[in-house]
Amino acid sequence: MKKIFLKSTYIVLMALMIISCDDKLNITDPTALGVDEFITDYASAKTALAQCYNEIQTNTAGTNEPVIVEYRMLTGLYSGELRHVGSFPSYKEAEINNYLVNNVNVSRIFAQHYRFINRATVIIRVIESISNISNSEKEEILAEAHAIRAFGYSRLVRLFGGLPLVEKVFALDGPDAKNTPKSSEAEVYQYILNEISLAKGKISTTNPNTFFTNDALDVLEAETHMYMEKYDLAENVLQGLIGKYTLDPSYANLFVLGNSSSSTIFRINYNAADNNNLAFYFTPTGRLEVGPSQLLLDTFEAGDTRISFIENSNSVNDSFITKYVDNAEGTDLPYIYRYADVLLMYAEVLARKNDPNAATYLNMIRNRAGLPDIGTFDSSNVVDVIARERSSEFFGEGKSWGDIKRLGLAPSVINSKTGVTFTEKQLLWPIPQNELDSNGSISQTDQNPGY
């Protein structure tokens, strides 16, 4: 996989962002943005978009850990879904919910998300000035760039809370434009919704599910409303997705190499030449840096067939997750969204208002896992039920920390860890120290509380 050296966080991406005074980018190197005349037509604009996806999947800061891998491991450790089996001390900080402000993995996650946010920003800033792209083509390109930017901020805000919202490419706007103040968490969520609104219904209908589609954008919108506790708005969006996909009858089919699933909405594309190391870090055929925790193992009800993707599940010390299997070539295709996301979110919003149809959608997931229909499922038990069902369905897929935090379960989960006591500080990760040092519009007072 291509390795791109990152000297600091988003504000010093000189190779990425240097743009001439005529506001053009260069097409001479289709793998990088950064010099004159890059985007000249529709084809080169699509190439620029493809590079955004490369930044979503690529190795972080020239390391061997794609951001997809680090994000899944660190959030899983932080939530208590995973246990630390390997030797990286920076991962141990995640497991005990005690990050230092210079944690290298946290810094890489922060920086890498800003890399693809910034690439999308470059496209948005430049595309309007290109004369030989039709208005419909511009609309399509802009929509996808706004979707990518919304996606990046949606992942960051759940970890870090308030963030600098980068609207400018600094070389276009003078030396001070790189210094961006921190916006509040509420402002970031509203920004995400605004970005989604600019993209809604306008993304190319020919995009494969390894790129953003209009349906993937709808899932992101619904998910954002869920995090904002706007369940009625989430329900409105989810209604349009119910029935558009089918739940793959076999949970096992979701994780077979080379298989396509009727449940897929958005996943990340890898191949032997452009690969990941998910299996390397999740299984003993590689490094086995993380394994399932006892908390995760205890989540499964008797008869739940999904536990078959945890090898040696009767012994936490020997267990490991087998959703990622290709240690040789790294071609596993990790999901961002699949139909189970839609069904479980829809079941939740219905249960929160005591709609008796809520159990119908929940039971679709349960029955596939070999479990019987649930009895009571309404506002009286929605949090506990959804937490359990989402844990059993999505373990190892990077959703656990967002789920327990959104559902208000972080204090009890963190307190259940041996030797760890919950504090309010743990609800947010620290803004990386190198960001505080290099951004002239934020200071130590902008650091998240307790760090």
C-alpha cells in the first residue's frame, strides 16, 4: 500500500495543499494533489475523488497500519469490546482509558482523517473555476466531496468532540488561513448535517459500494441524527432505506473473501496490491495485537451463531476474532455500513416511541443469528437490548465505542474494567499535542477537559 509521509497534522500538508495563485491543481501526478492544473476536466476530478478514498484506506503517516485498522483496534480497546494481547504500549493506553496527549495512534487517527477531509476541501474549492465541466458533473463531484468531508468529521467528532472546521486551503487564502479555531461539538454536528444536505441525492448513481453512494449518505445522516438524539429525524431517513436491501440470510457469508453481499451499503476496497493488515492484527496467523474481551464474550446469548466468528470463545485468553482472514494478501473488505445498521437503527427509533413494529426489525437480525423472537422491546429496555444486539452483530467492526457512548453506557462499561475507574474526561480523547502546538488559533485552553 502506498505510504505517504505526514509531518504533522492537517495544517502542514504542504505536498498535498500547495496551490498556485491561479487556483489550479496539477494533473501531472494523478496520485497526489498539490501543484498547478491538477483538476482540468471531469476525469481528473474523478481521479482527485479517488485519491480521497485512498486516504481513507491508506497507511497512516507512512506506517503499516491503515487508519481503518487503527480506528477499529483503538475504539474496540477503549470500549472494552477488545483486550490488548500484543505489546504496543500506546494500545495499552486505550485499554485502560488513559491516553497521553502525545499518543502516536491517536495522533495518526486525527491526522489521517484530516488528510482526506482536506483533499475533499481542495476539490470543493477548485471545481467551480473549471470551465470544461458541465454543471451536472460539477454537482456530482461536489456532492461526493461534501459526503467525504461529512464522513471524516462524523468519525472525529465522536472521539474528540469539538474540532477545527477547515473551510480554507491555506495557500489560497494567505498564511493565516491554516490557523483554524476550534468549534464546539454542537457546531461540528451541525456542520456535518450541512455537508450532508449539500450532497443529498446528488452523488453519481453509478458509484459502486466501495465509494460513497446516495444510500450510504442516508445512513450517515441517520446515524448523525441518532448521535444528536433526534430520533424522529433519523426515522424519516431510515424509512427510505427499509426494503431497498436484503439481509444476507447467512451471517457467515458477510465475511467470506471475494463474496458480495446483498446487505452491503458501503465498504472499503482492498486488493493484493493495495492491502490492509486487519487479519494480521486480529488473528494469531499474524501479530494478534487485539482479541475479544470477556465483556464481549458475555454479550452473546446461548445459541447465537455469530459467536462462531470468535475462535476458542470458551477461553478468553486463547480467543480471537475471525472476521478478517486474509493474512497473506490483506484483501479483506471491511464494512462501513451494511443493512443490519439500518435495521437496528430503525428498530431502536421505533422502540423509543413504543411502536410495536420495533420488534419486527430487531427479530430479523436475531432470527438470522439463530435466536428466538424477543419478548418485550420498547422504551423500557431499548438501551440494554440495542447495546447487546449491536455488540453481537458488529463486534470487531469499529462501532462499539460510539454505541456505548451514545447509549450512555460508558460509565458502567469503563467501571467494569479491572483497575479502571470512570471519569468524565474519558468521554473524549485528547486533541493531539502536535495539533495544539502547530495551529495558531488554538491553545492549551482548547484541550479537552482533564488532559
